[in-house]
Amino acid sequence: MFDETDHNRMRAALEEARLAFDRDEVPIGAVLIHRETGEIAARAGNRTLEQCDPTSHAEILLIRDMCKKLGVQRIPDYDLYVTIEPCPMCAAAISYARIGTVIFGATDPKSGGITSPVALYTQPQLHHKPAILSGLMSDACAQIMKDFFARKRT
Amino acid sequence: MFDETDHNRMRAALEEARLAFDRDEVPIGAVLIHRETGEIAARAGNRTLEQCDPTSHAEILLIRDMCKKLGVQRIPDYDLYVTIEPCPMCAAAISYARIGTVIFGATDPKSGGITSPVALYTQPQLHHKPAILSGLMSDACAQIMKDFFARKRT
């Protein structure tokens, strides 16, 4: 299902997750792809600690920055690769921003907003429902989270 | 159930909604109350158009600004008054910020995240569930939304 291009994009998202890990942030990373050119248009990792902002998840940072850069509220020409299933806040923001496709690595049964019972994209409240693909490099995406929380517990 | 203090706070939120209306933004307003002093600590209305940011809902702006001001990620000493039921994105952000009580005016069966089938605060994904009170000045809170969308359709 996934080709080398997909893997390269998720590798870039994982790099952002690792940078987040090094900042002591929950290690989730994401990249925005401009669909037409296929290029990585923006990349981000969580910065809730650094920015003192509980909404500064990787996905929100990307949406905020790209919309501001383009002077728009919607970015339907972009796809999002993110290491972990988006939470309900991010899943809703992704819908509002009209992102075309979301490709995530590992599911997050504990805090996810898509595959968990929250299942935001099955709700009529969310008018735009992005296409969803999952499982790309899921082991690596999940492992960095496990490492982070294991370190927190010691 | 609601006293004069509650009404004054919702009047302040409604003023923010009216200012949003005048900016051609979806007219939702909100205020943050410092529980101990009872004072209005911050106020905001939607600014998604102005800021080119689909996440710039009144509630998100308040959380972002107050957390930054205090240098924290959680503001459990604050309550939120908002004219309309928060959407799923805002409902999740309110939970992450650990806001104590949410008092909203009118329900939003179309896009709400609390009373609608989304019902975020019934989900185990959201660890912190704020206390919820609703119906405070709901007619006035709903009317300004109706006026806004009626104007949009003409």
C-alpha cells in the first residue's frame, strides 16, 4: 500500500518526533505535503511545553503555520503524515482545515480521535472527512512513544 | 440556577460575540474567570478570518493566551463562559487545559462537541472532564448566531 515516497515522508515526520523527544515533548512529529509537487511544505513536532500551550500539537502547529503563510483558513491541497493517530482536538482541526488525506503511523487507542470510540470522522458534526491511511512505519512511530513514557516513569 | 454574576459574565462573553460579528467572524464569544477572585481574567471572540487560522476559536484563543501569560499548560483555577456549546476541537482543548467548569449559553446540535452525539466528555479518551452548565442567556446567545447566518445567506 505504501511506497518509498510514503516512507521518506514518514521518516521526516519521525525526525520531528525525535527532535520533540530531545526537547522533552511528547514525541509526535508530522509533515505537510503539497499534493501537486509532492514536496514537504512544512514539518513540526509537539511544542506544548516550550510554547506553554496545550494546543501546540504537531498537527495544529502545521495547520496554523501553513494557513497563515498562505493567508487562508483551508488547505485542501495538502496531505498530512503524522507519526501517531491524531487526538480529537487535532482530528477536528484537520477537518476544519480541509486537509485531503491523513496518513498516520501508529494508532492511539488511549488518546486517539479517529479509530478510538470517539471516531470523530464518523460523526455528522465534522463536515469534511479526510481520507485516512494508517500503519505506515507504525512500529517505529510507536516505539519512540514507548521509550518516552518509559523514561518518564523511571 | 444562574445568578446575577453569571449573567454579567455571559454579557461580557456576548459583547465579544458582537465584536466578532462586526469583524464578520462567526459570533461566538467567551471569557475566562479566575475562580478565587471571581474576576474576568481574559476575553475573546472568534478570529479565524483575521488570523487566517481555523483553530482561532474564542475558547482556543483564551486557553492559548492565558497559558502563555502564566507560563503553564494547565489552568485549573479558571472557569470558562462561552456563548455557544464548544466544538469538538475546543472541547478537547478545554480538557487538556484542565479548565474547571464550562458554562455555555446555547447548545449547538450541528457542530457541538458536548451535547451532540460526539459527546466528547463521555469518552474515556478525555481524562479531565470539566463540569458543564448550560442554558445561561441561551436565547440571546443563539440569536446573534441566527442573525449572522441569515445575513450570510442574503
